[in-house]
Amino acid sequence: MTTTTMTHDEAHHDHAPTGLKRWLFSTNHKDIGTLYLLFALTMLFLGGASAMVIRAELFLPGIQLVDPDLYNNLVTNHALLMIFGAVMPAAAGLANWMIPLMIGAPDMALPRMNNLSFWILPAAATMLILSFVVPFFPGGGTQINTGWTLYPPLSIKVGMSMDFLIFAIHLLGISSILASINIIVTLLNMRAPGMTLMKMPMFCWTWLVTAFLLILVVPVLAGGVTMLLFDRHFGTSFFDAAGGGDPVLFQHLFWFFGHPEVYILLLPSIGVLSHVIPTFARKPLFGYKSMVGAMLAVATIGMVVWAHHQYTIGMSLGAVTYFMVGTILISIPVGLMIFNFIATMWRGSMTFETPMLFAVGIVLMFTFGGLSGVMLAVVPADMQYHDSMFVVAHFHYVLMPGAVFGLFAGVFYWLPKWTGHMYDEKLAKIFFWTNVIGFNITFFPQHFLGLAGMPRRIVDYNAIFTEFNVLSSIGAMIFGLSHLLLLYIVIKTIRGGKKAKNRSWEGAKGLEWEVGSPPEFHTWTTAPQIK
Amino acid sequence: MCFNFSTIKKMLLLSLGTFAFGSAWGELGVNFPTPAGDVAQDIYDIHMLTMKVTTILLVIVFAIVIYSLYFHRKSRGYQADQNFHNTWFGNWSWVLVPALVLGVDFTIAKNADTVLKTVWEVPKEKDIMDIKVTGHQWWWEFDYLDHGIKVESRYTPQDQSGDLYLREVDNRLMLPTGKKIRFLHTSADVLHAFWVPELAFKKDAIPGYVTETWIELNREGVFRGQCAELCGTWHSRMPIVVESVSEAQFATWVDGQKVAQQQALAEANTDKTWTLDELKEKGKALYDTKCAACHQVTGQGLPPAFPPLAGSKIATGPIEGHLHIVINGKPNTAMQPWGTLNDLEIAAIVTYERNAWGNDTGDVIQPADVKSAR
Amino acid sequence: MRRSDQSAEARKRRTTWLLSLLALGMFGFGFALVPLYDLLCQVTGVQSVALRSNSEQGYAGSSAGEGASRVVTVKFDTSVHPELPWDFNAADISLKVRTGEIYEVDFLAHNRSNGQIIGQAIPSVVPWQATAFFSKLECFCFNRQVLEGGETTTMPLRFMVSSDLPREINSLTLSYSFMRLDSGQQDLPLKKDLQASNKTITL
């Protein structure tokens, strides 16, 4: 990124380029942010469709819609589409759009790498979808029936679709590492004069930590799946006990990535909340410093407790005790975050526009998910919960409010900024209520299913589990279809609506509200001075 | 704004209500079943303890948030307290809150640790009974190491099990009460997990690993569980049924098993030449338990993963090819080798497959043919 | 446009390089975990396959131990994975042994198939706390085993239980899982073997 190229880009972009070229070759953080968000929205619908097929199959006992392997394939794809396709790109989209605006930078630090990290994604998504589709063609091999955890030896036995999946994971990993490098370089080097790290907006802080986590753990997953690929095709035996390898090693590699991944999904949404709640409570964020500290603590402890996903593999007493205590301790920083949010609302002057509704919903439901997480951390009790529907309920209560609702809050919060139009508040509220009620009907009964003895990832179940499954599936249909309303609201807002002010919300603070709504194609070409 | 608040309140009350309602359902099968051993009871108690603690915390958080949502609203004319974060509370909450949470954590961890030790430290008595539990795709093998008995346990299809579909097996895991039992968990292919909620633990079956769990059953009964680790296509069809009986009944059962095994062995070792009908009858029984899960009772299979046998090239083609695939399996497919079956059993299965569902080859395969094909 | 600042550009480049190196380093760390894993297992007590099969460990721990000698029961158990067409059994179900003394037991292996097959045995000791006190001085599990078609052989195991074995352990079970080394991934060796024994086969 030399100065000359930047000058060139500037000249070239003086009038925003039009047509396909604008998007294909874009180095503008706003355009790339938009691309990320649109991509995430597409993946959200694909992942959601697979979830709805899963719930439709589980509506009643018996195998009605999909055969067992297709069911397992859907389970695998639902997880990967949602995590790598929807949530991570959506968070990256928010980061691209908002970070330069928030820190007073003209663009991301590495604009051309930004373009690359986005355009890898459609290729990766194609590979991912191919891995799902290939088995349907003659000679396409068996379907991926391993779940997203890809545990060997099962994943060694799957046909060629697994290779597509491995390459998809490689590409997704490269994309998110590039994006992370870009974000860190931007945050460390391009803040407006006077904006020290401890004056940085909370959303930027959460992304700084998230990006570091990504760089630390995604390569390890890439290494793990590479070994899987070698075991499958090049006669190595990293995970084959007969050849001196160890099948449990993969689980350690996977969860070394997999557990911090939870915080990767979670933290950007925590960042969004740290803006939404103060805005609508009309008072500053409670405990900025403790929030930063809590976040660093979560990231640090989160890196070293991965084996709580593997309590049942047969570790020694010392090992499980360590992982149990470590995991329970995570409740301290997370508890502090929740407390800070509640304390921000406390004695505020609250109004309940859609972003705030989502924020309140998150605080309540995420607390619920966090507390069931404490239950799962307790090893003896987890001997029961492990791999049951209780776990499915738990992590959806963590990730839907913790990650997805946070992103929804962010989208509604900044939509007026991006489009220059206020969204339809009434429709958005209807969306919130159908979404949240649908979500709770879907996942709340699954706690009981798990406790009653239903394992996860089964295509067929005994009739004693019917009632709650029926309820859960009905909820899932409401929940799934409610997202069509989201799509409609977003399109409607892009096309028109009440003109948004630069400061779209009465209580909003921060540099992003100083620029126009929608912002000019180039903003902060002169850096603002922070007092 | 009032509208918003009242809907929020409704939602909160609804979810709280559902939760309380849920707890009251404990006896109606939404909670773990009554444990069948003292260790299992400990696990159950720690589950209830953490659930109570977390429920109390949840209620507190909900109460504070609801209070705030009601009173600290702009529509009620509440003015935001801009200095709340600068009060002594604001300055010290980062110490107070973690200290409180730590207290709760400590309560849970201390109790959990006590239970964990009993669960994890398998008793080392000399006369502990060893049972090896091997997960297979998609059935369980139970080896009573001290008695030399092997039990193969497979799910029973819906037409036989009825209401207990996916909760019933052909051969149950028989266990005596009042005796310390140690399970050795391992797998013959992919990962599986042993889970019977009444025994209150779960353990993965990992190829190349032998992991331990233990139980001392304190009541008789039939306890139903199933495989809890995704193990491929028929993961849902791996129930485990434990039948807990008195020691005397268990001893009788052991004797019966030993006699049956000797009879089977004697039968397999006779030099007798079997007739088509004898082999077909034996073959059907074996086929329906061991092969029908994939190839189906009707021989139609479930293509593409499980090819049909009715009219198939292999089941109507050369006998050698048929025997080869049954004995050695087909690499990189779900077809596993069945070479562990004895000559008579393979002869019976192959004869049946070649003479059922319109495969009227008329071939009769004798155990000696299988022997030479190995 | 913002005033281009040479030092700011240099700073950006440096951060970018450092972060790229970090990412590459973590990719390497993933692979480094393969050997590190055994270390981790020793620390955390996960009984990894490598730890249990390692002959080195058997020699290192082969001291008779310093405690008083006593009698413990050793049970023998075998599993053969279905992909391996072998019969494999211990000659005795169990043995009463004095700690600190060397014993030898035989395992009988028979290749049911017509072809040459390579197998690998993986030992486990139950309770796992006894693993460190069970020394295998000579074991067929140290190497891969090759059996010709129809071959029957005796595989000896020489072992010793250390007198340092924790007092509460009076009975331990040695369990072997025998697996096929090529995992049955290729169909070719079998076909070839069958052709060698002059059988025609159509699949």
C-alpha cells in the first residue's frame, strides 16, 4: 500500500464507480462492508432453510422427509453456513462499515486486501455448497454425515464431498485471517489523533480482541483439517490409531479453535450492544474499563478451556478438574459484562426502538444461555447433558441472542446511517416479536428433551419425545419465516423512507454520527481531532 | 412506549412462567429419570443443585431488568442519571460483581468436585466385575470379561418393538444389583458414546482407547438409553437397554448363556451337510438381526448408501464374489467385513440372500465352502 | 486526502507483517501440537495411543519398584476390529502375579483370510492409573505384525508389574485392540492375494 496507489485510487474513485466494476474491484470500506452484509444475509437464508428442513424432519417421530445421511449432511451444513457464512461475515461487514467511521479513518488500512478477503468468500461458499450437492450426482460418494465437528474416524470414511468441505474451510479461514489482519492494522495505526486505545469506541475494542483470537485459532483449525486431508489421501496416520496416530488429537485441535470461536462470534455483538444500550438509555456505557478488562479476560481464559467439549473422552481427574474450574471461572468476566449492560440501563431514560428491544432481549436470553453454560461446565452433571438436546438448546441460547440478535441490533441501529432512510419502526417491531417468540418456542423445549434423554443429531426418535419436538418445530417455522420480514424491511429501507438525520438517534454518540446519512463515498479524508 | 413495555413484560412473564411450569414437570419426564445407583444419585443431586442456583440467579437478573425497564423510562419522564457510573458503586462494581460471581462459582465447583471424585475414581476392588462395551456401526457388543460371555445388542425394528421403537433391543445388557461393575468402553470403528440416563453418565467409545466408568446398581428395573455420539447413518438406531436383576437371577442368566454358546459352537462344528431349507431358516434369522438394518428385511436396501440385494449382481452372480464381499466387506463403503461370523453363519446368510426376494438361484452354500473361501 | 506520512505507512507495513507471521506461526503450532500432544497427555493424564504403545516407556519404567512385593491379578482382554480378519486371544483369561517379577504370557493369533495382512495392536491398561506401573519388556504391540494367509502364530508378551503400584489397586486389566494397518482402505491387496491363490472373482 504505497502512497502512489492510494492517490491513484482516490483519483479513480472521485466519482463512485458504477456497475459491476464498482463491486468487483471495490477498495472502498463502505462498499465492501455492504458486500459482506449482503453475503451474510444470503447465507443466513441458506443456513436457515437447512435448519427448517431439520426441524420439519423432527416434527414427528419416524423418517418422513430426508434419509439419515441427508439429515446429517444438513446438520453439518447448517452449522458451517451459519457460523462461517452468516455470523462471521456479518460481523466483518459491520466492522468494515463502522470501524473507519468510528475512529475517523478514511478507509481500512489495506483496501486491496480488503477486496481480496471478501471475494474469497463466494468461492468458499461455492465449495461449501458443492460439498453438500456433490453426493447427489452419480459417483459423488457418500454424504457428509459427521456434523460440523468432523471427528475422525468417521470423517476419514466420507466420500469426496469431505474434500470440498476441507477446502471450503481453508478458504473461509484465509478470508477471515486476512480480514482480521486488516482490522488490527487499521485499529492500531489509523485512529484519529488524540484517540488513545482507552478512548476507542467499544465496538472497535471488541473487534480488536476478536481479530486477535481469529489469527490465533483459525490457523490451528486449518492445520487440523489439513491433517485430515493427508490422512484421507496421502497415507499419513495423524488420527489413525493403527498407524500410531490418535483420533482424540483431532478433537483437541478442533476445540482449540472451536471454543474461542464462540467468543469470536459473540464479542462483535457485545460491541454493538455497548453502543445500542447507551444510546437508548441516554447515558454513557457503565464501566468502560471493566468492559475492556472483562473482554480480555474472556478471550484469555477462553483460549485454555477447550477440552470442556470433550469431558466424555476419558481424561484424568486432574485434567477434568482444571477444565471444569477454568470454564466456571469464565462466568466472572461474562457476568461482569452482563452487569455492565444492566447498570447502563439502570437509571437511564430508556426508549424502546427496535435495536434497544433486541438489546434487552439479548441481556435476558444470553443470561439464560450463559447460566445453562455453567450447568454444562460441571463435569459430573455434564456426563448427563453431553451430546443431548440440552446442549443444542444451550448453544442456541448463547449464539442466537449473543451473536445473531446482536447483529440484528447493529443492523437496525446503523441502517439509517448506511441508507439515509429510517426503517419502518412498526414492521421492525413486529419482526422483533415474531423472531424472539419463535426463537424461544423453538429452543426452550429442547432443554426438556435433553433432560428426558434425547441425544442430539438423531434423525428419528421414540414417541415419548414427540410433544416437545412438535412444539419446537412449530416455533422453528415461525422463527425461520420471520426472517422474510427482515429481508422486506431491509429492501424497503434501501429503496426509500423517512430521511435519516446525520445523528439518527437522539442519544447516539460517536464519530460515525458526525458524517452524513448516508455518508459520502469518502469520509474523514481529514482526520478529526479527539480532545 | 407504554405498548412496548407491556409487551416486554408479557414476554418476560411468559418465559418465567414456562420455566416454573417446567420445573413442576420434574415428575412427568422432562427431567432426568430416577437414578439407579448411588453415584448416579450424586450426579443427579449436583444437577439439581446447579439448576436451582442458576434459576435463582436468573430470577434475580430478570427482576432487576424488569424493574429498570418499568421505572427508568423516558415515557415516565425519568431523567437519566449521567453520573451513575461515577458513584462509589460505579467505581467499585468491577470488584464487587466478580467477587459475588466467584462466590457462586465456588459453591458450585466445591460441590461438583466432591461428586467428580466419586464418579471419576473407579473402585479398585479385586472382585469388581468387568464388562467391555464395544460400539459398532450400528450395534453394541457387551463382553462379560469375567464370565466369557459375549452379547450382541441390536435395535428391534418398529413392527416388533411397537411403542418402544428405538428404545428396545434384541439382547439386553443384563446387570446384577448390589455389585460394583466396571465398564471398559471402546469402539471397533468410529466414535460412539454409551448413555443410559439412569446410570447418569456418558462415555465415548474411541477406537484404540479403553476408558472406564463404573456403577453399583441399587434397584432392579429396565433402563433405556442410546448412543450419544454421531456415528454415521444409523446413529439413531443404537439403543442400549440395561436390565437390572438380582444376583441370583443374573447367575441363572449367565449359566443359560454359557449353555447356549456351547450349543451354537457344537452345531457350527458338525460335519453335517445342510439342506436348503435348514440354511434358509437359519439365514433369515441371522439376516434380520445383522444385515437388515442396512439392506432392509425386504432386501431392497436404501440406495445409494445401502444397495439392494434383491436381484443384485452380487447376490445372484458367482458365489465366490458374494462370499468375498460378506467375509471381507467393501472398502470405503458402509459394508463392513463379517468374517468374525463362523462358517455356518455365513453359509446360512449367503444361502438365504441367494434364495430370498426372488433371488431364486437355488444355491446351497455349505460351511465347508465358506471355509475354503476365507 | 489525509497527509501521507511515511512513518505511518511503515508502521502499517510492520504490523501487517507481524500479524501474518503470527498467523503462519499458529498454522505451524497446529502441526507442532502433534508431538506436543503426547507431552500434554502426560501432563493432563489423557492416555494417548502413542503413550501406551511406546516401547521406550516400557523400558524406562521397568524397575522392579521399591515397595514390598505382593500378589495382584492381571486380566487379559482382546478386541479385534472387524476389518482385520484375524482371531486373536490370550492363552489365559487372567494371571495372578507377584509385583516386581517378570512374567510371560502367550497370545494366539490366526489369520482367517487367504492374504497377507498387517495388523497393529494397541494396549490399554485399566485402571489407567496403573499404566505407568505396568512395564512391557517385550510386546508384539511395539511393532506391526504380519501374518500370511491362514497363518497361526503365538505372540508372547513379557511384562512386569512394579511394586510401586498404588496399594489400592489389586486387579488390573490389560486390553489389546488389534487393528488392520491399511485400515482396509484399498481393495487391491485382497484381490491380488486371491488371484495368487488361483481363484477367480468378479465384483
